[in-house]
Amino acid sequence: MTTFVDRVELHAAAGNGGHGCASVHREKFKPLGGPDGGNGGRGGDVILVVDQDVTTLLDYHHSPHRKATNGQPGAGDNRSGKDGQDLVLPVPDGTVVLDKEGNVLADLVGQGTTFVAGQGGRGGLGNAALASARRKAPGFALLGVPGEERDVVLELKTVADVALVGYPSAGKSSLISVLSAAKPKIADYPFTTLVPNLGVVTAGSTVYTVADVPGLIPGASQGRGLGLEFLRHVERCSVLVHVLDTATLESDRDPVSDLDVIEAELREYGAGLENRPRIVVLNKIDVPDGQDLADLVRPDLEERGYRVFEVSAVAHKGLKELSFGLAELVAAARAAKPKEEATRIVIRPQAVDDSGFTVKREDDGIFRVRGEKPERWIRQTDFNNDEAVGYLADRLSRLGVEDELMKAGARNGDGVAIGPEENAVVFDWEPTMMAGAEMLGRRGEDHRLEAPRPAAQRRRDREAERDEAQKAYDDFEPF
């Protein structure tokens, strides 16, 4: 049964924004008291957060589809809808978030580090929020914006100071079990370790973590034997330890050739591993032949510039010297790291010539409009309501979309698409015949809510309407 997963694909769906409400206040002796429709609630976000108590991505392997709750719609009497609840997903320390193309979106290191994997949709405005001096009683409200849906890949890269690397059955698991309190599964057959094991070691005043990385074989950097999955857990480690088996039973292997193979795989994999400080541990010297082989290869390794330790995990030989030697390297690596600066807020102001949208004529003659605002406004519009459509036209006109369409050569009746090809709203363009506040003020007005006219004015208006009707009757000529 799978108990450790270090790479999953997560389907994150944020909550949709609630729809705004179109309502008119009514009470005794005041049947049309003005718009009172409330706004819709915001949709919940999908948030990844580092939790030290989580060590695997197993939960998302079994349940990869995660969705936050939707915002509630607004209601009359100026009641706004409830916001959707954010969905917080705990992930292990060292989780990397990538998109489907492999681009890194976030590197989550450190307790409490967060990343918004899916942004909740905005709630739609009710007609009370849309009312203005010119639009006194809008008969429409804005729809809620759908929440962001995104597929991301989560990869776990173990966070440790020291990584033990080497062939399967070189004794890495035994070594970490005696250096720390870790209790990995140990046996005498290849690939006993299939997941990284972490242990905490205290040497004097230095406390550091050691990762027992599953065994590597030739071709690991190309993915052979799950090599890429194993090498991923070496990337964050500051110090590499080559654990070499001096008592191997395979006739075609020896410590020096094993070291050459693993070094070649580390160079091939890249990620800066070739520049990490490293030491060599000759393990299993408790075996007579193992001690003899260690004495034979040690001069060659030291000639190459490696610092060599001879140990026996079984007999507990050479462990103190090794732990203090690693502590020295870890302390030096920590001192060499630049101090973390305080969090900086980067402000990127919009360019003065950036209109926020683009208009492009495509090969089929369609004029496609792309931009965050036009596309969001399209999703917020109820196309079954003429006032809402008129309000959309006003917004697009004020943004300058109509002017850009004219500059691009659009004519009356040409097709215009707003949004991406797979989810666009397409319509036949009709240029606005009137411009300015006179035109904009006529959309969304409700004359029923205007201040009552004096009695004399109402009488004059009725007489004018009667005279106009009589004139139309007099001018009528039957066939």
C-alpha cells in the first residue's frame, strides 16, 4: 500500500462569486422606494500552506480534485451574500508548485508559507451599488465571476542539511539510524529504501538534519530506477555524503567505481549538485575484507581531494568523528548563505500607454478583444436583460474598446469576440450612434422613481398627451 507520495497533480477550483440582487424597496405608502439589492459574496480561495506535521502528498494522490465554496447571492433590503470559505490545503515543507508546462509558480519552504492556487471569483454588485444620479433605479445586477480553476503539479523536495547518497544496500539507512533517532526499514536486499528518511543529529552545539536518499544506480539522472524522483530530494541539501560499500558481494563493483558512477549522475542531473561540499564515508569496515578494501582505496580518494571517514554502522565505529565532521561542514554552509532580507513589496505601476486590453483582427475577419477587465465584465453580464447589456456597452465604450475597434477597421455588422477562443462571447458590432453623457444617462434609468411632479405640471402633461393623440387621429387617412 502506498504511504509516501512526493509528486501529484492537483486540480484546484476556487469558489464562484455570488450573483448580485436586483430589488426595489417597498413599504406602505412607498411602493417604489428605490433599489435595495445587495451584493453577492466573494468565492473562497484555494490556498496551499506549509505544515511541519505533513510529510507526504498522499492525501492529494487519493483526492486530487479540491474545490472551495461559492459565495452566496445578495438579497433585498441591502443584504449582501456571505463570502465563500477559503480551502486551506496543508503541504510538506519543501513543496514546489509548477504549472502543466513545468514552470515554477512557487517554492514553499518554511512553516506557514502560503500560495494561492486558485483565486475566488468576485461577487456581483447589486442594483443598489449600481445606482447613481443618472441611473436611479437599475433594473439589473451584475453576475458573480466564476472562480479560478487551475491544474498544478506539486513536487516534494526534502529539506535537509545533509544528504546520504550511494548505491542501494550501501548502508545509508543503517547509518542514519545510528546517527539519529530515525528508524528506517533496513534489509540486505536492493532498494529497501523507497522513500527519503529524515533524522536529526546533534554534534556539540550544532543541530542538523540528515536525509537518507533512496539508492541510485547508473542512468538515474535519465530516470532509470526512479532516479529522477530520488535525485529531487538531494537538491536542497547543503552537504553531500557518498556512502561507499567496502564489503560488496558484486565482483564488478568497488568503492572508487561506485563513487565515479554516482558523481557522473549528479553532474548529469545538474541543479548545482556538482558544486556542493561533499565527503566520503567508507562503510562496513567491521567486515575483515571491508577494512582491507578501505585501507586500499583511502589514499586514492584523499588524493582526489575528498575528506574520508571510515565507519561501521553495525559496530558503531567512527560515528562521532563523522557527526562532528558533518557539523563543521553544515555550519560553514549556513554561514556562507546570505542573510534573508525582510519581505519586500514590489510595485509595478501600469504603463501610461497601457489601455488594459488589446484588439486584434484574426484571419477569419473576427475582431478579438482580450483584456482582464473586458473579459470579467462579459462574465458579469446577464445577456437576457437589456439594461445589463446597455450597461456593458457603456463600460466598454468608456474603456475605449469602441474607439480601438474603429481604428482596427471594424465596420457595422462585423463580428467581435471578447475573451479566449474556447470561451468567448461573439456578437455583431453596432457602433454607438450617440456619445457622451446624454447617451449614457438613458441606460438603466427608471422614471417611475423620479420625484413626483406638481399637480399643475401633471395636468399640463395630460392635456399635451390628449392633444397629441387627437392630432394623430385627425391626420389618420384610411385606405
